[in-house]
Amino acid sequence: MSAHEPQAAFKTRAAAALHDPILKIAVERTAGTAEAKRAVAVEAFPDFEAARTRAAAIKDHVVANLGHYLEQFEANAVAAGAVVHWARTSQEACDIVIGLCRQAGAKSVARSKSMLGEEIGLPHALAEAGIARVETDLAEHIIQLSGERPSHIIWPAMHKTREQVSELFRRSHRDPHAEETIAAMAESARRHLREGMLSADVGISGANFLVADSGAVCTVTNEGNAELSLVPPRLQIVTAGIEKIVPSMGHAVHLLRLLARSATGAALTQYTTFYTGPKRESDRDGPEEMHIVLVDNGRTAMREEGLAEMLRCIRCGACMNHCVVFRQIGGHAYGGTYPGPMGAVLTPAIDGLAKTRDLPNACTLNGKCQEVCPVNIPLPTLLRGWREKSWREGLEPKATRAGIDLWAWFAQRPKLYRAATATALKSLRAMGRGGWLRKVPMAGGWTRYRDLPKPAAESFMAQYRKGRRR
Amino acid sequence: MSAREAILSRLTGKTPAEVIRAEAAALLLAPERPAVDPAQVEAVFAERLAVPSVAASYERVADWTALPETVRRYFAEQGIPPVLCLPPDPRLRALDWSGFTLHDSAAPDELAVLAVARLGVAETGSLVFETSPEAPMLPNFLALHHLVVVPEVVAQLEEAALPGAQPRAHYWVTGVSGTTDIEGTYVRGAHGPRFLHVIRLAG
Ligand code: SF4
């Protein structure tokens, strides 16, 4: 695929998003609330800065010793009765999951929201295999009904208004809400989903943490849907990125404190569960079998190729809630599984830079994302790294390259550069009306939405020289 | 090469296990966390249960024998019929539940369950549970009213860990099943409990 097609696609998606007035309101409501709540929680936390440094150090320690910890995790999970599988690619991961479902003769799976599941295309793979999928997270249920992809990693349906949700539920729930309130809509989903969860043959989830010293898999949810999806079925399948490892529960505790505060402003998520192996012989409930699929899908390459810091990510969503670009265009415009700043770093690593080179450019580099990231990922630096790589590999469009080459040619000839600037200033001033430029040749894209201030009569350098002479 | 070998061959380093262990242990020293005054553990626990994201009701009773009467009163206040899901925990089963209809596995539309937490955690208002033959997990996620007996309270989350062999599930409940998935508006009782009532055993 040429670099130009996706560029057009991104620009088209972003333009459509900018023209959608409902989207802006919907994104603003949820991200704005999250931003305010996080600020209160961080303010109340004793030394959040030091806590964030420690969190980054924990993740760096794990990533540096990933082989050691994965083997330790595997040995402990197996000792507890789980079966551990390894997958290099998303295809391998999906094949393992579908194979397990088929072996069990599964007709339906209950799925608890997992970004890794989205990343590897599990919903699609299940559909292709003819296995019914019950999305149990309320937001995932909404987007399953609307046939869309998540637009945020914590609130996948944040782009939907209550009116749109109401219509979806009325169309597909057997016994939909009678009143037009959000509480009544949630109740309608509760009635609708419960049966699907209790009768599923397989429960599938991701993992927030994999605890190396016990072999436990940790999930966190506010709805309790992970537990309702993973306890009743006979078979439990966990798909987890290999970077989800922590050395012990104590390390998970530190990260959990930061995760909930950064995501929703709460001190802790409502339900935090550590699953170690399948049900014990005389337990009253729990699955007969537990399978854990450890997924690489480009992570070892990220570690080797200068993106190790990105493997610190605990998927809290704070970077997108605080991103000026995300707040304008929402998550779908990014086109990948992961939106916002973290998505702009991850998507090129997962889908290839040639197809996604616009994402690192859709950033003002204001640094807010790194400031709020609970594991202090240098997102702006990593984004700049992608921009440089895109330039080195010749992926930038011809017009951009030609423009920059032209500028470089002048910039290396100071006299000529100054003369050209003086001429440009004169012509720009001649085009201005009342201090503003409404239209500028070759910059129509920019001036369509805003006016440019009329430039000063002389360039900064010219004024500086005059000042020195005086 | 198997996928396992292919992945591990790129990740395995030369650092000796003892060095890794020491580094990991050092990362846990003097953690930043909300401080809980050891003299105020009970008060902080009660306070945390009341914050909006937890929003549990709370009462203290003298001992186990006070439970049936406490539950009866709660049911009357909430207008719930006296049908109770009671796990096969001998400490609960030994009590006098006359007037109640009991069952030990939860119905899909279960109204109320009474369960015993191993611990309460003051830092977050969390309730710590483990699965066992006497403590099924599902009822605590199906019932609309989650009533929880708390025999002991600790200060910090780190103390919640269960030493030694792990059960199938070790879980922390910090409030009710809630969602903000529609326009960021908070709704209680998304899938599981809408009400959480904590009964602290004082003795
Ligand atoms: S990059 Fe940082 S802020 Fe963004 S989701 Fe990951 S952990 Fe959260």
C-alpha cells in the first residue's frame, strides 16, 4: 500500500470528525469529567511524582528481565493447573483461541473487554469461526450493537450519546427500557446480558497484570463483568501481552493505585481479581480449565528497536483524556485499536509505519500526555522518533520533501534567505486586510478555518541588526 | 522453533536470578501511598466505605450471633422478602436463621447474598475474599444486595495478600458494580450488586 492512501484516509477521518458536532460534545463530556477527577485524586495522593517514578522503574525492571519473568510466570501458572500458550503474532493468538473453543465444542463465548483482544482481531476471528460473542462490558456491548470499534481504551463507546444508545437498545433488547434515562438503559443491558453470560461455554478476558511469583492473572473492572464472564463457563481463556508481567502482588498494588487514579480518579477499581489456575476440586464454582495465551505481536521488536519505554503502558487512558488533538477528533479518526498519544506511538509499531505515518504527525508535541502518564512514558520523544524514521525511510509525501529541501537550500545561503524573506514579507503584507490575512496562496487548508495575522514589516533578523547598530 | 522458544530467545538476558530478585525487592521499599494512622484504622475504614465511588452502608455488631437479626432488619428496611443466599460457611450456617428461606447457590436474579470477607482494608475500603469449597464466588457478583461480614480490618492494600498457596481466586471488592459508559454518567448496579452493606464484627 502506498503511503499516500492512508494519509488521505486519516485526513478524511479527521475532517469528518471535526465536522461532527455531536462527537465533540460526547468526547468532551467523558474526557472532561475524567480529567477533572484525575486532578483531584492526584492532588490528594502523597507524592504522586515519586510514585510515578517508582512505577516507571518497576515496569523498566520487568521489561529488562522479561525472559526471566515470563518463565517464572509460566512455571507457577502451570503448577496451579493452568495451560500456558505462546503466540508470536495476532494470527497465532487467534488460532490458539479458536482452536480451544472448537475443541470444547463452544457455541458462545462471554468476553470481558480487553484491548489486546481488539489488537489481535479476536472479535473478527470468533465471528469467522461462527462462534457467538457476548460482549459483557456495557460500552463494548454498545459498540457491538452498532458494529463499530472502540473509540477509547477505557470508555470504548464515549463517542455515543444517550439518544444513540437508547435507539440501539430499543432495536436489539428483548425487554428494553421504558424510560429515557441512562439508569433505565443500563438496567435494560443488565437484563439482556445476564443470560448470555450465564450460558456461555467459554469466558475470555485480557489481563491487567500477570503475577510472576504466583502465576496469577489479574483483571480489574468497575462493572464486575469480568468475574461474571469468567466464573460460570467451563473454560476460561486469557489473552495477555507479554509486557503485562509484574514480579509480585506488591508490585501490582503499586501500579493499581496509579491505574485507577489516572483512569477514573478513584482510589481503586471496584472489582480487582487475581485468578490462579482453574477451580479446585471441591470449589463450588469456577472453570474446569484455564488457558493463558501470552502474546508478543511486535512487543519483542519494540523492546529491541528503541520503544522499550512504551512497554511500560498500563492502559489507563489519561494521555488521550488530556490530549488536545484527541479531544477534537475522538478515537476513531486514529484508525487503529489504540487511539490518542499512546496509539500514535503503538499503531506504527503494530501496523507498520508506512500505513500509519500520519499518526505521529497528528500531535502538537505540547507534552501534556507525558506529564499525566502514570509510568512517565516520554510519548512526545517517541512520536518525534517516528517522524524522523518516516523522513529517513522516505515515507513523507513528495510535496513535503520538496518543500523542505527547498527551504534547506535557502537556509544554507543566508544572504539569499534574507532577500527571499524580505520579498515574501512584502507580498504577504500587500495581501492583508486590517491586520489579518484571510487567504494565502498554497496555504488554503490552513486559512480555510482561521485567519493569519499580517506579518511585521521587517523580519526579526532585520530588526535585530538595526537594534544592534543603534 | 516453537513460538515459545522464538519469543524467549529474544528476551532472555544474563542477569542472575538473585540480582533480579534483589532489584525487585528494592522497588517495594517505602512505597508512596495514602497513609493510614495505625490508631485510626477502624475509623478510616468506615470513612472510606462512605466515599461516593464505594458508597457502602456500614454498621458494627457485637459478634456472629447478632447477624440474623441484623440481616432481618436490613431486609425490612429495604423491603426484601426473607429469602437469602447463604454460602456453606460453617460460621454462618451455625447461626439461627429461622424465618429465612436459605439456599447456597445464587439464582440468576438473586436479590441478596450474605458473605464473609477475610479482611477489610482501611486504605481503600476494600473487602478481601478468597474462593474455597465454603466460599463460592458467583453469588457475590449476581446478587442485587451484597451483604458482607468483616471480622478483621488491616491498614494497607499490601496486607491483603494471602501468604502461601493461592486459591483459585483472590479478589477485592471496593464498592458496587458501577458504570460510567453512557456519557460518563455514573450508574450503580451495572451487572452485579447495586447495594453493598458492610457488617463489621466488633468482638
Ligand atoms: S501511555 Fe501512559 S497515560 Fe497513556 S494509556 Fe499508557 S500508561 Fe496511560
